[in-house]
Amino acid sequence: MSEFFGSWLQFGAWYHFVLGIGVMVQEKGIRGVFLGIAAFSGGTLIIYAYRLYAGFEFDLPLLNHGYVPILYLIPGSMQYSIEHFLSTEPVSMGQLKRLYPTFIMIVLLILLQIFYPQSLQQSMKQSFTGLPYSIPEYLAQLGCLYYVTILLSMIYQYRNILYHNPNEEAKLGVRVLGMILKGNIIFASLIFISSVFRLHSGLYFTASLATLMAVLAYVGTKIKNELFKDILPGLRQSYRTSRILNLNLEKLQQDLDHLLKQEFVYREETINLSNLSERLGIKDYQLSEYTNAYLGMNFNRLVNEYRIAEVCKLIEENPKVNLLSLAYKVGFNSKANFNVAFKSLKKMSPSEYAKSIAKGQ
């Protein structure tokens, strides 16, 4: 069993390297380069897991800690690659700043090798025997947290196409993208836990699982080639048609809440998609997409929910109140519109609701 485990780790490393070369050959240009980098990085991490398993070290201490910058490299390269796949336009080279943390770690390790070499003397094997945490270990743990944070931010950024995607043709691609991001979050979390608690078996398990998932993914694409071939166009269509991915959605929700709950803009008879979006500083089509994709309702439904909620509150305070006056107070311009909206939300007419409240009191 021990020999099989070691062989599997070796296979995993070589598999990722070959996969990286294949991707770079198949995908021309910068996109292929970054996909290849992501694959090579995964293979490198598995190599370091195998080193720990086999118990051998490099003569140059600096090389024994080469896994540290790799942990910072994978999320940046993945982010750049995914954006390249989703976007129909070239991704700005300025986005290469996502690789800066990797360069910083490389420079830092070189400086430690030159000016503070003793900080790199503790090997991975020695660390797992119970010695105090070394500087590279702290940097690696920070790298895992960075890894998880970047991928969580990507899930947040793409949540419109991940969880509220209206494009039925892209559903499979959405699930695959979600699995890739969440799978990598699990891997980074397992590496972090294994490092913090010095669980060398946890590192072996993570490396083996990463290899297994990569193999299954490849086999799956070959078996279901017809099923998977439309993933990319569908995802790109969802990405391209979404016009709110680059907005600060948290701030947008806060501003919308303020206008509805503090300024009571829904009471304005003339409130519409255009003038509300103007107050929010966005385009009307962006507000429309936001309410539909994130709030699960169109603009009219959103406004009517606030109007009817206030009407119900006022009826509960005084069941004998003039219902038509309430309708005009909260922004309805006619009795007919008020009745239709109220019945749509409450499944009864305003008068029936008032009678039920009075009867209850």
C-alpha cells in the first residue's frame, strides 16, 4: 500500500505537468500560458507532498520551500485564466498585478537565503516532528488563506452566473465553474489545516485527491464530449449578458435599502425604473438585472411589496381606515392598480384583509 501511495503521488505530479503542456499546446496565447501555469503549479505542490512522503531534501535550503510562492501563484493564474475564458474581449495585462504576491514571496525567500539563511534550514520533515513553526511555514499558511480569499471573492463576483443564471444552456458550465472554484477552496483549506496541525497524512490525502479529481475531470470530458463542448459558449454568453458583475453589489443594496426604507421613494407616484436607477448612479438595465437576478423579482413587484407592506401595517393599526386614501398615500395612482397589486401579494382584496384584521381584534 505504501509503494502504491508513493507511486500515485508521482503519477499525480507528472499528470499535472503533462496536462499543463497539453493545455498550452491546445490553447494558444496568454490564456494557454496561464492555464498551463495553474496545472504546473498543482503538479509542483504534489511534488513537495511526495518529497515529504519520501523524506528527501534539496541541497539548497531555498528550494525546499519552493511550495510557498506556488500557493500564491495558483489563485492569481486561475483568476486570470477564468476571466480570459469568460470574456470575449482580451483581459488587460494590468490584471497581471494578481501575480505580484507570487513575485513578492520569491524575492522574500531569496532575501532570507542571503541575509537570514538559518530561517530556511528547518526542512518540511523536521517541521512535522514538532519543531516550532518556521518563517516559510507561516508564509505558506498565509498563502492558503490568500488562496481561499481570492477564490471566495471570485464566487462572489460570479455569483450572478453561478446562482442566478437565466441562461439554461449554460447551466452545466455554471456547475462546472462552481465545482472548480469550490474544489480549489477545499484543497487550500485542507493544506492550511494540515500545516497548522502538522498532519502530514492530510497533505498526502489532499495531493492524492487533487490527482484523482483531475483524472476524473479529464475522463469525464472525453466520455461526455458532446455534453461538455457547449460549456464555454454558454458561460461566455452569461458573462457577456450580465452587466452588473463589476458593480459593488453590497453598496448597491445598501443604497437601495436607504432609498426604500429611509426615504420611502416607493410612495412617489412617479417612481419608475429610470429615475430610481438614476438616483442609485447606475443604468436602468443594471437595476433591472439586479432586482431580477438577486432579489428574485422585477422592479414593479419590488415597489409594490414595499407599498403593500406599509398599507398592511396601517390597516393593522386602524382596520376602519379609508383604504383608498392609503392607496394614494403609498404611491398607487388608482384604485384598480391598488386592488390588483394587493391581491397579487396577499391573495385577498384590501377590504377582505381589513375585515380579517378587525375580526381578529
